[in-house]
Amino acid sequence: MTEALRSMTYSSTAASAFGAKELADLLASSRAANLARDLSGMLLFRGNRFLQVLEGPESVVRELVDRIRRDPRHRDMRILVDEEIEERRFADWTMGYEVLNVPQKAAPEGFRDSFDDLDSDDDTVTARALRELTVWFRARSSNPR
Ligand SMILES: Cc1cc2nc3c(=O)[nH]c(=O)nc-3n(C[C@H](O)[C@H](O)[C@H](O)COP(=O)(O)O)c2cc1C
């Protein structure tokens, strides 16, 4: 039997001095590593915060999240979602990526609230905000792989 598919989402705060060069390096190495490990997902960077979704075989996802948690390039990792999934939501992206400028004029109505909602202590609010972000990301990002 093949291993169950897992999806984990976390938010974190970038360590100081996380610039365009650092992001480009991070994405390049992450995409290559994720492709090799059968992982997919997305990474959003807005202001000083990361939001990442990682999906793939459960043991692989857990191992990577543990490693990412120890990465000194960010801190305060908070797991927002940890769930089994039937099928991938980001199958076309080894690590889809968007920088969201503040203020984000191109963002859809309510988007700003969605991102802020991720910090909610109410799990229902967080889950809804993440669903909206997922739909938004998939519609917007036409640069898979
Ligand atoms: C915000 C953030 C997201 C990351 N995402 C990934 C990822 O999707 N895939 C990956 O292999 N490494 C990712 N990394 C890098 C890992 O933390 C780690 O540096 C990398 O897996 C190499 O680990 P190693 O030096 O122990 O081999 C991420 C790091 C940060 C700070």
C-alpha cells in the first residue's frame, strides 16, 4: 500500500535580512529537493511572514517540517493545518511561490483579511482563510514547476 498523503501548513516569521537573493536561493534549492522527494506545495511571503503548504507522503512531509522548523532563517513556526488528504491541491508546483506586497492592490476583495485571519485562535476562521488562499493561489499562479 502506498503511504497516505499528508498536507501541513505553517506560518512563521522571517529572521531579519531576508531579501530577494535569499528567497531566490531558498526557492531554487527547495524546488529541486521537493521534486526529488515527491513533495508539492506553495510558499507565500508577505511583509515579514511566511506561509507554506507542504504535501506529499506523510513521513516525508513530517521529516521536512521538522527540519524547516530548525532553520535559523525564520522563527515562531506555527502549524495551522495537519491533515490527511485524498489528492494534492498543488500537484503542479514543487514549491509555488508568490510575494505579496503590502499593500496588495491586485489582491482580491477580502484577501488582506484572509491573511490576517491566519493568526486567529479560532480554527474555523484559520481553516476558512486557508481555503480562500488556496483557491486564490491556484487561480493566480500560472507558473507551475
Ligand atoms: C521558510 C522556509 C521554507 C523552506 N521550504 C523548504 C522546502 O519546501 N523544501 C526543502 O527541501 N527545504 C526547505 N527549506 C529549507 C530547509 O529548512 C533546509 O535548509 C533544507 O531542507 C536543507 O537542509 P540540510 O541543509 O539539512 O540538507 C525551507 C526553509 C525556510 C526558512
